[in-house]
Amino acid sequence: MKKLLSLILGIIFILLLNTAVFAADIKIESAQRLDSGKVKVVCAVTSTEAVQTVTVISYEAETDLSSLTDITDDILKKIIHIDQFEVEISAQNKIEFEFDPAEWTSSEKTYVVKVGGAGIADPDVMIIKNNGGELEFIFGDADGDNNITASDAAYVLQNALVESAKMPIKNLTENWFKYVDVDGDGYITAADALEILQKSLLESYKMPIEK
Ligand SMILES: [Ca+2]
Ligand SMILES: [Ca+2]
């Protein structure tokens, strides 16, 4: 009986493992505003397919809509734009598409762009503000996940030490510098990391750039 149980557990484990291996994964790598007003998005995709069906949803970020598995009427009202299409996956495992954020009418609001699709269990999100045609991000959010956490401080600290260090916000906007130079002195230093760390501990804390 014990043997049978471990055999069943073993099979379940292998099945879970296979799902993990074959499930497609998507990660937004960059978003750039084009002269046409559209936003060009590049994503890294792991998939065995040559073509990926992509679903792009944008909505206001006021409500926590981190899980779209439970789409209530309330959430449906918040969704501004939904698009679904197929894109070819490049040899570098990248996909590229454009979307028009013209529906984002308010410069006061922050919007979420969620990219998922066929076989993708975990859609990736990009959080942006549309201020008079400029895409805006949240001050201090070095990894672009719409939260200020110790991870953002860590990225900024790494960049203070090594200028070429990786930092997700660098790929999301050409104007990334102003979002991480949170003390506004024109340099990325440990002082910026410290400001962001304080903000991560106390939400009401105002970094110099927010004052
Ligand atoms: Ca963050
Ligand atoms: Ca600074």
C-alpha cells in the first residue's frame, strides 16, 4: 500500500513537473512609446510553439486586479481595452506587438497592461501612467512591479555600485533615471536606495522627489 502511494505521488510529481516544463512563460522586457503614439512592447517567451496567442488587457490600477481568474462585473467595468492576436516567436524567443493607449484618458490615473495568452499560467504586468502622451512610472519602482519594496532599493544600490548593473525600469522607459534618482541630485547613489528602502517600510514616507 505504501509502495502504491509513493508510486502515485511519484506520477503526480512527474505530471506537475511536465506542466511546469511545457507551460509557456511570458515576461515583458521593454515598452517604448513610438512617434505614432502607440506603445511597442517586447516580451521574452518560453514556448515550444512558433506562434503565440497573446491577450492584452488594460485597466485602471486603482483596484487590486492581480488575479483575473475571477472576473466580476466590477472588474469588467474597469477594463478599458482587450485585444487578442497571434504573433510569431522570433529565434531569440521574443515576441513584439504594439498597442494604442489612446483609451487612457486620464493623466491622474495609473493603468495596468496585462499580457498573457494561450498556455500562459502567469501573465506579466506593466504599470504605467499616461501623462499627456508620456508614459509615466512610479518613483522608486526600479523593478516596475508597481510596489515599492526592498527589491527596488537593492536594484538601485547595485546601480550605485556598478553603473551598468541590470535594472528592469531601464528597459521600460528611456526616462528611467528620474524614477530612481529619488533625491533628485542627478546621481544614482546609496542615498537613493536608502530613500526607497524607507518608502518600502513606511508607505506615507515622502521621498524628496515626491515633496
Ligand atoms: Ca518595485
Ligand atoms: Ca540621487
